[in-house]
Amino acid sequence: MTTTSFRFDNSYAALGSPYSSAQPPTPVAQPDWIAWNAPLAKELGWSGGDVPGDDALSALSGNTLLPGSEPVATVYAGHQFGSYNPQLGDGRAILLGECLTPAGARFDLQLKGAGTTPYSRGGDGRSPIGPVVREYLVSEAMAALGVPTTRALAAIRTGERVYRQTAEYGAVLTRVASSHLRIGTMQYFAVSQRGEGLEALVDYTVQRHYADAMDAASELNPDLSATELLLTVVGQRLAGLVAQWQGLGFIHGVLNTDNMLLCGETVDYGPCAFMDAFSHNQVFSSIDTQGRYAFANQPRIVHWNYTMLAQSLLSLLPGEQDEAVAIAQRLVDSFPAQFDEAYNTVLTAKFGLDHMREGDRELIDGFFAQLQQDQLDFTLSFRWLTEVAAGALDDSLIPEVFVPTAGLNGWLGLWRRRFVANTGGRSTHIEAMQSSNPVTIPRNHLVAGAIAAAENGDDTALLDLEARWKQPFAWRDADLEYIRPPEPEEQVLRTFCGT
């Protein structure tokens, strides 16, 4: 095995047209490393050690192909801000193939910003350095926070300029995902292709992601169809995913159906951000002018996207049309309850509760209302509560970065009475809070600072943040600058896709 080799398979490329189009990356002028994720590379089966060579640089910039790679661009459709686009596809991303890991897992390896494809729609197929740095940092931070997510293996400068509003430096990201099968992929074959190829795609998706679930479910119900199984499991995954986002104050920013993966991983970090001061209606994305994808709307939007998936798969559900509609409606209607269950699990851990009791949601709603009224920091408010529960407030850095208001201290008395009513050991609930309420998050002003530095050829800030965000729940004295919220002049109120 050479240093640039992963163990490759190309099962999606083998499906052929119309699922994808063969497309090699477009070479770049002068590739240069920004970042290399050595632990992830090792997990994927990389044999070249922690320091990659020039051959890896050449392959992951798109100048040469990895052995065994059969690169393709994939096609999909999607609802973008509620309007259906019948054909989207990988306009600047190229799937190199599937990496088979030593542990027996399968992951897509994709180059983002690798040149034009049949789906570029007049674009240049490239990416500015900003979106590459943002996705590299935030996706890796999300993984450390325990959120299902795509990962970032490498970020590489291209030595070329890309032209958006102004000339910017270009870069290529190597993205790792369980797959890039999207709700929009199903929509393309259900609507744009009028069902042609849809059943084969469903079978492929179930076999790739949910074969064990299908086997287990079939033992209980031999008549269960692959389509019903897929809809059931994807609904559960997406409900759990958005519950985790809400628990961390994460705002995706562009929750179109083409930006939702059937494997349940977070994908496409273009205009994403974590909120600082809490606001139910927080929006960062510059293109979300109506607040469709605001923080409070995310569960409803994911439910809507899931409904679009069910609609796409309706023709494959068993029985006559009315029976198929009944199955789809039952699954769609079950989503809110699945989200509530997942979100309650998130909230009980964050507030240190044994389980949801009568009156607990009113207590929790009161906390969020106080945060909104007093414009308190989302992350630090929860960590303050955690240190109060542990009796460790004075030994932490919280007093240096967070001052509770009179209103929040008033609410604290209500919480204390509920906390002492818990069943089970006190330490168990404190540990749940400590592992659910991070100390550090990818604050937008820090990400913006790393982007600005990288645009000037300095990757120190990016590498520093990557290292610090690997342990988001741990206190370190040197982290004060990374814990505090931004000063008013540091706030980043708008984010951009960079496409």
C-alpha cells in the first residue's frame, strides 16, 4: 500500500447513469497544506503516518487520483427555501469513492471545490478559502460535541483566485461522510425522473445504511417493505439530529432538502453559526431574509423536509394508493413526538433532571425566557448552571466571563427545588450536565478570525482552534479567550454560503 492509498470501493459510482456522472477533479496550480486531520486519516486506514507527503497533497487537491478511485459527480434535486429545483447536483464537489476502514466501515471521500461538473450550472466549481476553513473547523467541533456530522480530512490551498464579489483565494476541502445520499437525491428520481431508478436507489440506501435494521425488523414483520423501513429510520435519525442542534444553540442556516442526508449526519456548513446571546428567532445566514431557517424553526423545517421525503417515496409504499398514503401520513405525523422525545432527553441532561415531570417544561421555558429577556449567552448560561449544580462555580472560569442577572438568579431558586427532588444519585445528574453543556463552542467571531488569518496565509489560528475544540467539555485555564462571548465590535451577525 502506498502512502496515498486508502482501501477504495466505488459502489455508488457502479450504479452508473443517471445516478452520477464520471468526472475527474480539475487540477490546481499550486497546492499547499492548510490542515491535515491525522487522527481521522488513521481511522480511515491511512498508512502514511501523521505527516502526509507530496503525493497526498497532490491527490487531495485533485491533481492526481488516489489508487482505486473512480471519481463522479452525483445528481440530486431539492426544495430551496421552499421552492422545488428539479436538478441540482454536485456543482463543485467530486466523490472520489468510498473508503473501507480497518474497522469495516464505509465512508465517502469527497473533494469540495474540485472543479466544474455537469451540474455546475455556470459556476466555476471552486471554493473560496473561507467556506473551507469554516467547514473544517465546525464539522470537527461538531464531531467532538457528539453530533452526527460529516468530517473534514484535509484543507488545501489551490494557489488560484476565485471570483465572487471580489477576488478570493481558493481552497479544496476533503469531506468524509457516511454517504452523500440526500432527501434531494430521492426527490430527483421521484419527481424529476418520474420514478425511474427510485426503487433501486431505495434498495441501495437501505443496504448501505440500514441493512441490520432491515434484518431485525423483517424478523418481526416479514411484510415490511424497504421503503417503509427507510422512512421510519430516517425520521428517527433526523428527529434526534435536530434535537441535538437545539441543545447546543446551533443554527444550520440553509436547511434545504438537498442539505439533509439520509444517514442522519449534519452536512453543508456554509452559513452555519452557534448563537451567542440567546434568541429564539436567531438567524445568521445572509440569504435567509425571511427567517425561514431561524433557530426556533429548525424542528418544524426538518419535519417539513421529512414530509417531502415521504411524498417522494409514496409510490413505493405497499398497497393501493390510499393505503400507501395512510402509511406515509402515519410516519410523518409521528415525527413531532419523536422530536419531543429526543429533545426531552437532551433537556433533562442539560438541566440535570432525572426525567421530565409535570411542570418541568414550564421551568425550562422560564429559563429560556430569562435568557432572551436579559440577552444572556446560551452556552455560558448552561455552563454556569452546571457549575452551580456541582458546587464548583468559584473554581471555574465562569465568574470571569458570565454574570447572572437578578432574573436568572430568581429562576435558580425554582431550579434548585426541582434538582433536589431528583431520584438517583446527585453525582449522576451533575455528570450528565457536565457532558451535555460545553465549555467551548465554535464561536462565530473565532471562526471568522481564523478565516481572515488563513486568507493572509497564516493557519496558526485554525490549527489552534481545531486542537482546543477537540475537548469541548473540559476546563483549561488557558482557554479564557476561547470561552468568552464576543465583544460588541467582534460580533459576526451575518454568514455567507460562499458558493
